Amino acid sequence: MKTSKNLLLVDDDQIFVYLTKRTIKETKLTVKIEVFENGKDAIEFLKKVADNKDLLPQIIFLDLAMPILDGWGFLEEFSELEQKLKSKVTLYVLSSSFSAQDQQRVKKYSFVSDYFVKPITSSQFIDIVEKF
């Protein structure tokens, strides 16, 4: 892949973050990763870079269970922010929850492309990133 992709990983699980970064490195895809341990910091970042297409992520991987502002709070705030962003951002929920109720609740947000149960495999990651 010749062009660099910006990815936002919003997750407080350090082991998952490490494994995701390692998976990305193994794919040999050119991906720049910004990591935030809570939804509040991620939303603040997105507000700061909303006018800058080069800094906006093309993809966001979002966990649901986090401190300060969880994934549900992030989704609510992102729904208000989405229209102000200078480029399209595709969001995927990555959760350890197998709950059908959580998966149904996520469908309320039209900007969420898919729901994956952790961990994400290399092939799933490659499929997601190559779409961009």
C-alpha cells in the first residue's frame, strides 16, 4: 500500500493496543496510529484536527468499556461532531462484549461500519484498511 492511512485506536487495554500495533506492523501496510485510552481525549483530538484532512483518521477502532468517557459516550459526541469533519471517518467498534444487545445498540449509529469481537485478526485488519 503506497499511501499512508491514519488510524485512531480508542482503547484502554494496553495488551490489546500492543497486539493491534504488532498486527499492523506485520501487515506491512503504511498506517499511522494515534492511541487514546478514553473517549474524551479522542473526541478532543478530533475537534482539534477537524479542519485538517491530513491529520484526521480515515479509520477509528473504538472500544466500548473505557474510563472517563466510554465508547457509548464517544458515539454520542461523535454523532454531533461528524458533520464538522473535513473528511469521512469510518468507525468500527471493537469490543470484548459478545452481547447481542450491545451489537443491536451500535446499529443505531449509522456511521459505525461494523462491530467486531476482540481480538481482530490480521486478515480482518488488512480487509478493513485496504478498503481505504
